[in-house]
Amino acid sequence: MTKKLSREEFLRNLMDSRLFSQEEIAATLDPLRQATLDGEAMAERLVAAGKLTPYQASAVRERRFGELVIGNYQVLDRLGAGAMGIVYKARHKRMKRVVAIKVLSRSVGQSEKLVRRFQREVEAVARLSHPNIVMAHDADEAEVGHFLVMEYVNGRDLASEVQQRGPLPVPEAVDCIVQAARALGYAHEQGIIHRDIKPANLLRDVHGVVKVADLGLARINDPFGRPAEEMAALTQAGSIMGTVDFMPPEQALGLTNIDRRADIYSLGCTLYYLLIGCPPYQGPSLMAILLKHREAPPPSPSAARSEVPATLEAIFRRMVAKKPEERFSSMAEVIEALESPTLVSQPGSKHSEPPATVQPIDLTRTMDLPSNLPETAAAGALGPTIDLIPAAVAQSGMTALLVEPSRSQAVIIRTYLQSLGYNSISTVPSGQKALEAASHAPPSVVLSAMHLNDMTGLELARRIRADESLSGVGFVLISSALDTQEANLLSHLGPIIRLTKPFSPHQLSEAIKAAVGSPPRSTQQAKSEAADRIRILVVDDSAAARSHIRRVLAAAGLELIVEAADGAQAVALLEKEPFDLVVTDYNMPHLDGRGVIDFIRNHSSTPSVPVILVTTETDAEKLEAVRRLGVSAICDKSFPLEVIRQILQRRGERHV
């Protein structure tokens, strides 16, 4: 029987772990001083409070201190392991940034050749800066050995997604490949060939952004003048490198003249995997699979799955041609083919449905709704719901300016707009062209992608808002995610509506109506009876953030709003009067958002009131602690209009 850990033993272990200073330990344990707890119970309490992760608690109990600190980083969890080493989730001690750290295993560290290969990966990643490539933050050597600090991607790899969900919808698969192709095209321009493209090396975050990872086999066209034979030795010419299931014939043969078309072949095999759920070639042995890559004709995706259009099959076949010269010559050509309007809208094909970036929204992803939320807390006491706008509403007299560099996205959004009754739609690819078009003929609404060729959608919004002649123009920003700085800027730009990808025509219609100042359709009686009764408490220490939240709530027809500048003020107000909805920040002086939610759920007279957390906080442990308290929704500082609409709609459905 395992001996129980005493309180004193756990405290000694916690001190020896170097996770916290003596002052931090004292502050952390202060709430537990009156409790009679042994070491195990104390560890469980600290995990529940978000002070330790389960991984850290286990390591502290077992005195595995070498797995808790790597240089200036505190290890939060172990993400996985491979032939080269172990990958951890960690957080910088001072900056509090959450990262992924790849540590070279000790056995590999004894091999000079493999250490040089690891250093080559560091060099390759450091040269790249692209939204679809996992970013490198740091590289160093510590007691654990050589390590590389990378961007932490909150999501999972596409191989895991397919294993769990099955083959992806055709538009979703194409969108993933296009994003990966953009990253690889950029890497190729920097003289880097990945050479190990596969679903497991494509990570997709919770917002749908695909990022290319693991440049460990990358072949680099060296800019530092090192001899070609040295670079060839580092890539181990003459040996089989990479993953056999997705390997081009020339790489399997160990040829040294590998170029960008090898990545095109592997990306084509990855497309097949996303569509069908297995690699294009299978066999009883690695050699059998290698021979099929070299000799067998490409399999037919449409034969295995009827909704794969003929145009997409033709693109796949060209990507996986046996001879490199018969493939697309660049990733730019691959992207152009996959974004062709003829592929997007091919008659008789389910691929005419929108790709993943604009397909019907999954609100559990964008709002982070907890699955175990009690029904009373989810529904709240909002009274009669306000009617939502129908999917197709005639927009006679309305003009739209669409700013979208992607041709396929532009085609799809135009189709959505036409289905909503818009007949006057102008499309431009850049911010400067949008400004010129708007100045010449101000539209009713501008719909802009976040990433344009010459500026961001936020910069375009700022310039339009600065032009008095365009003061009446509505603005919808279409984006997957906003970082903290972008979210704060959005909150200062006035009435701008953010539409989160993916979305449906119905949601596009709602966003436009909110942007141009039209509230959701409802009868006058429903508006007066519902909106007048819904009392909302907005809690945030930023006056600008409170102002932005007010504007979004007003767009949803909600105007009875009380403000609190911090958590303590909020609690004082909640003790005096009930509210029908609470919108709160997380990081605030005196009492943070978690304290506010804890008071509501456990000490207030209305424990079932819906609570929306609007925050820039990214710490997964802190957010998980908030979820356990029963928060109704979590979103970023841009406070998408769809969040409040969904809360109202859910409440309405429960009261039909």
C-alpha cells in the first residue's frame, strides 16, 4: 500500500520544486491554513484552485523536479514524445507566455550528428515568420539538454482530428490544405523545403487556423556559404528520411536534388488522407508502400467518396504525379487551383458548399460553452427572447463593399450576400483599393477580412472611421481570432461588428444589420416588453472596454445596463439588486472575474443568472477553473455579437 504524503512532506516538496518562491508559496497556501489537510488533499485543492496543474502536482508529489523547470520556463504538462525528444507545455516565469518546448532527449544529445540536426531545426524555424507556421520564440541549453521554445497551438493535429471525427468535409479539407500551402510557399521562398509534410505535422487551433510544425527534416539552401557537401551530410542524403505514407518517390530513392515539388507531393497525399481517412497507399511493409509510391497509379478520391468533385480529383492527381516535372511547379499554383471559382461552385457537387472558414458556425468552439453547465445557469432569467433575423432578408437599396484577397472566399461571401438580397456588391483585394472605392462611392457596409495584402482589417477600419465622409458606413470585420492588442484596438474603433469564422448566411445577415444600426427584427411589443426587463451588469476596469460592450449589447436591442469598475463594485451591486445577465472581465483589481462568478453561483440571490466572461486571459488552467464555476460563455475582448445572441436564443428556446 502506497504511503500517504503528509502535509509537511508536500510543503517541503513544493519548496524544493522551485516552482514558487517562499513568498508565493505563503500567499498560495494562505487560504488553506485553517483546513486540516494531508499532502494529497492539499495538492488536489491547489489543482482545483488553478495554482498547480495535474502534471505539476504529480511531479511535486513524486519529487520529479527535473521535469518542472526548463530554463526560465515552468512546465505545465507533457504533450508528447518522439524519436528526437519530448515536447512540453510550459509558461515563462516572468512574461507568463504559454509555449511549447521541445527538449532533445539525452540519448540523442550524445550523437553529434543528431544534435546538429536539432540545431538545424532551430535555425530553420528561426528564419520563418508566417501566421500558418508554428513560431519559434527561443532556443537554449539547460540541465535537461538542448531545447527549442515554440508557439503553443491550442488545438490538435489533423491526423488526430481524422482519427476521432473521420474524414473531413470536402470544403474543410480543401481549406486546411490551402492554409498549409500558403505556409509552405512562404518557406520555399526562404529557401526551406519541409520534407516531412503529413497530417500529424499540421496543427489546427480552436479558431480553425492551420499551422505547419516540425521542420526537423527541412532541407535548407544555406545562406551562410557553408559547403554543399556539409549541408547534404546534415540532411543525410542516401538514407530514407521522412514518413513513408506521405513520401514522394524521389525522396524514397534517397536522391539529393529534392526541391519544393517534394512538399507538393506530400501535401497531395495529406489531402487524400483528410478526404478519405487513410493514406493513399497501404501495404504489408514499408518497402511495399515505397514501391507503390514509385510505381502504382494514384488512387481515386471520388471513387472512395462520391462527393469529391472531378476538378478536385484532377488537382490531387497533379499534386501526386510520379515525376516532379509533372506536378504543380509551386505552392502558388496549388493555391490558385484550389481557390478556383470553378472548384468552389462546381455544379452537382457538395463542394459548392462553403469551405470550413465560412461554413455554419460551431458556437461551442467560438464561445467555449461548458458542456456540464446546469440548465438553470445556461438559461438564466432573461424573460421573452428578442426575435432573431431570418436568414434571407431583402436588402433593397443597400450596397456592400467586400474586401477579401482570397478569390474562393470572395466568391462564397458574394453568394451569401446575393442570397440575402444584395444586388450591388463590389469586391476588392486590398485595403488601399477599398479606401479608394469607398471614397468614390460610399457603401452601406464594408465587409473586410482580417489579413489583407497591404494592411490589416483593423487598420482599414481605423482609416474609414477617421474619414468624416464615411461616418455612416457600417463595418464588419471577418476574422478567426484576435490577439490581445487587436482586441483592445477593436474596442476603441467605434461601432464595428466582428464576425467570427466560420459563419452562416443567417449570421452574416445579423452582423450587417448590427453594423448599419438596424436592431434585430422584433415586434414593438416584444422589444418593449423584453428589452425593458433585461437588466445587465457590465464589469470591467477599462472604461473603453465597458463602452464597447455597451455598443454590442445595444446592437442586440439591450439598453438597460449598469456598470461596475471592478469585481468589488460588482459584488456590492449584486447584493443590492438582481440582474438578468452579467458580463465580466477576468483580470481586475480588488476582485477578479473568477471571484465575481464564485459570488454569483454560491452566495447571491440569483445563482442561475447567465454570466459571460470577456477576457484576454489565455491561461488554460485559470479558464478551466472559471468553467467549473459555471460560466455561460467565454469570449475575447472583441465581444462578438453572436455571443449575446446565442445566450438570448438559448433562453428563448427553453421558454417556448
